[in-house]
Amino acid sequence: MVDWHTRGLLGELRGARVLDIGCGAGRNTRWFATQGATVHGVDLAADLLDRIRPGLPPSATVSAVDILRDPLPGDQYDVIYDSGCFHHIAPHRRLTYLERILPALAPAGHFAIITFAAGQVETPTDLEILTTGDTAGGMSFSLDDLRTTFAALTPVDLRPVRPNIPNTFGTPFLNAALFTTPTVANNTY
């Protein structure tokens, strides 16, 4: 995220509307707010969100939301950032994720995602998850998997996470993908 911002790939963040999916302890929510964005972080962990809420910047809010079932806050976002939520979603629910998240992305918006990298982390196969119901801590995706899954969007940058960017969390067992909405008159997914 920091690398994309430094290289100008996320667009102007000052005044941007950002949805931080799976915000957890709010690290990325805070970062976006310090860049001048209005940020809404969502996560299932209501107790954690209650603890972090008082320490957030005024332009950041957090809500306990199940992105597969609950209404999403707000209307459309200039940036939607998912750092670790998608790889915990069972294969048969990924379409629901796409159907809910993609329409929330504003025209010329950016969708950024961080997932476990295929071949770097031992994860169950889709078949194992479907037969056992256990995501075993998350699934991994290759860059081609991400390109295919988010084919309704235009790829901007897909690569392994860079571990050498100062003051950031980066490990080689993660993949990073940045997309934008297609530049067509009708953004239909």
C-alpha cells in the first residue's frame, strides 16, 4: 500500500473515500486517514473494534460487519483495500464477495488486495475446504489466480509483497494486487 502510494498508483488519497476490509487492529485504517482519506474499516471482531475506536483519527470509523451478509457502510469508495480477508473466504462464497464488493468501487476507483502467496504457505485446497468446511487459517493464491478472480477489473500491479520497504509490514509469503475499474461508460460487473 505504501509502495503503491509512493509510486502514485493509488490516486489522490486526500479526500478519498476508503473501505478497509478486515481492518483488524486498524493499522491500515489509520494509515489511510493520515494520508487525508475518509476511511471506514470493517471487521468481524466487534470487541477489537470497540478497543481501537477511541484511538482512531477523526476521519476514520470502524464497524463490525460481515461483508458477505451485512449491508456495507457508505455508497461507493475510491479505494477498497483488503489485507487478509479474502483468503479466509471459502471457495463457494467468493462469488458473493465479488457481487458485494465490486459494485461498491467508484468509477476510476482502486481495489487493492493482499493474500497468502501460492507456493509460499501451505494451505488447504478448495476441495478440502468444501468437504471439511475448514479454511485452516486461510487459502493461498497465485498472481494468476488473483488476475482471474478479479477479471472484471483492470490490473495495475500484481507482485509478491516487498519485504524491504521501511516502516511497513511485508513478508515474502504474501502477494499484492492492485486493480482499477475499467474505463468504460458502464461499469457493470
